[in-house]
Amino acid sequence: MPSRRRFLQSAGSIAALAATGRRTVRAAGPGVTERLARYMVAARDQELPEQVLRECKHRILDTLGAMVSGSRMKPGEMALKYVRTLGGDAQASVVGSDFRTTAVNAALANAMCAHADETDDFEPVTKAHPGCSVVPAALAFGEREHRSGQDVIRAVALGYDLTCRLLMALGPDLVRGSHRSAEGTSSTFGALGAAASLARLDEKGMRYAISYSSQQVSGLWSWVKDHDHIEKAFDFAGMGARNGVMAVDMVNNGLTGVDDVLDGTHNLFIALSTDPKPEEMVKDLGSRFYVTETAIKTFSVGYPIQSPLDAMLTLRKQYGLTPDDVRSILVKLPTDAMGIVGESAMPDVNCQHLVAVALVKGAVSFNDSHDVALMHDPRILAQRDKVTLAGDKALMDPAAPRGAVVEVTLTDGKKVEHFTKYPPGTKENPLSTEAVAAKTRDLIAPVLGADRAEKLIQQIGDLERLDDVGKLRPLLTA
């Protein structure tokens, strides 16, 4: 009898929870799924404001740079090797290679290349990395379907919106507090937005694609234990790009599904969040574009290190600092960054190491941030011993979630410090078109040559006038 009573109590709790979820999410009028699907249909023909158009092209170019450079790094090389074994129809190009494969496989490989290191963009509030899943998905699907550059731009804008809005609806801190990865959780929805736009699905098809994508949403915070950046490239990018493109392809081929997965009982929001805000998924759609809000990295390093490097280099230049002038360096970070960039085995996410490199070299190049040998260089190690990280709750500012303070104590006892609230590349401190091009040029030229790098930069600058994105293939493949 006690066990039966416990069972009935449990059943009653489940029913109550389901009813609560129903009351929480359901509202008068069309549900979130319906409104989102309708917008997704309309967005593919929507004229974008000039600023949004420009920022889309910036992020497409920035992600292409990450893809090409990543194709020569271990995660990218392994992704290309794996996808080559899958075969498949020659539908879409794999960057930095001599073969084509299915759109799903190309999206997977290119996305892993895009996050083979820490070059791709980042949204500071949600902690999402939209570009590394959205752009590869858009390019693979767009190449297969012979879509125009304008189509791809609009698809990318929609993909960025879905990436970040999903996390806003779930609650970014709640996602991370449940041992889930914000990056992995959101990437499937970004690829869904891009691919569904280019597939030109109708409203019902959009609903089904949202459902198939929702079933595949995943991502654990366990990626912080990945020392090789290989699974991390899959978690952040490859998994989502593959999932989103596959979901759209399934619906495009007639598979049906649930048409209200974001509403009612057992919906995505109440499954993944203890305090969901579903309206965030559709709030200000068409007027607020998240593609304008991500940060393009100045340095090819983990995002929490952007501000410390900017602050360290600012102090070095301002005071003419050399290693001999410095007794110790205190780097204050937001508390939630400490477990991400502290004492990592990967150089591009090791804050102490990179601050030491900045002090010694006066700059941190792409090669510097990925050079494992530098982690054993006696000159760097001597300065690294001077660097201490400290979590500072005062830096947990929702308006500037990745600021940092660097305090340098000189050998004569004097202290100097610099606070970088918004590193270069943020929406508050944006990069110019030429600055984005310069970063991309440095990433692409060593792999594909200076001439093709320049032609690709020019082509993306005029992308809205390109009639078929498949014409980019000769500029991206080996």
C-alpha cells in the first residue's frame, strides 16, 4: 500500500507539473511555434536594414576565415578525414579540400573547421557562438540549392536570431546552471533557421522542422574537459550544423512531425528550463537582429580572454612595459569565466599564458595563440608565473558580461591598471569593414593564398549581388 500511495503521489505531481507547464506557456491567441514559423516564412523575403546587411556580411566573412584556417588545425583535419569516408552525392563543398559531399556532411565538416580554435564570433549575454554553426549550414544548403547571396544573407540573419533567442527563452544562466552548454544547446536552432529559410518551407514545414530540431537539441558543459578542442568543435558547431540541416532535409522530403513543440505540455522550454520565458523566442522579431549583437574576436582566443589581452596590451603600450619592469600581474575576471580560461592545456583558452605572451611579444597573433611550444618557452613561463587570476563578482555585469581588469605591480612597487569593459569587436566597440577584412586576410592567405583571400573578401563585400553562392567554391576549396 505505501508503494501504491507513493506512485499515486508521483503521478499527481507529474500531472500537476504538466498542468503548470501548460498554464505557463499557453496564452490567448497563436502559440509561440505558430508565430515563429510564420516569421521564418516571411523572413526569407524581408528587406534588411543597411546596418543588419553590413553586419551579416562581416560575420559571414569572419566565419569563412575561421573555417579556412580551421581546416588546417587538428579538429578540422579530423572532421575532413571523417566526412570524406561518408561519401554521398557531391552537393556542397568542404573548405580547404578537394572534395564535395552531401549538404548535411559538408555542414558538419565546415562547422567543425569554424570552431577548430577560438576564432569565431560570440554573443556575450547568451554565451552563444552563432556563426560557427549558422554560416556553414547556410553555405552548404545554399550551394546545393543554388541560392543567391541575398538569400544566404537573410538566412544567416534568421539563424543568428534563433540561436540567441532560444537561450533568451530558456534563460542563459539556467542553462549553464543545469550542466548544459549554452553553445551546444543553441547551435541546432541556428542551423535550423538558416537551412529552413533557404529550403523555402511553408508554415507547416517550418513547424515540423522546429520539432525535429527540438528533439536534437543537446549540449553538456563537459566540453571544458576536452584538451584537444576536437569534441568541443563538434559540440559548439558541427553537431548543431548537422542537426539543423538534417531536420530541414527530413521535412523537405515529406516527413511529418509535431506542429507545436514550443507550446503546451512536454514542450521544449519546460523540458530544458526551470523558469522559461517563451515570449523571448518571438519578442521584437523583425526589429531586433542578434547578428548585430555578437562580438567578432580581435584575438583568436577564448572570449573571456579578449578583455584581459586588450587591457594588458593597452598598459604595455601606455607605460612602455617590458618583462623586466613587471613584478606581478593580477587579472580580474567575471566569476563565471574562471572555469573556462584558467590553466587550460589548450593555449588559446589559457588566460595566464596568453597574458604572458602579450607582455613578452607586445601582440598575440593567430600563430602565437595556437603555438603549444610557447607554453614551454622559458621566457613565457617566467612571465606566466607572475600572472594571477581572480574571479570578481563586480564584473558579473549583464550589460558588459565579459569585461576584465588587469592590475600590474611594477618592480618599484607602483601599481597601474586598466579596465576593458567592451573589447574591440563588440557592438559597443565594433570593428570596421576593413578591420574584419584584415583579420580574415591573415587567416585565409596562409592556407589558400593571398590572391584568393583578396578575391573572397571582395566577393563577400558584394554578396547581396551574387546570383549563386556556389560560385564561391573556387575561392574556398583546395
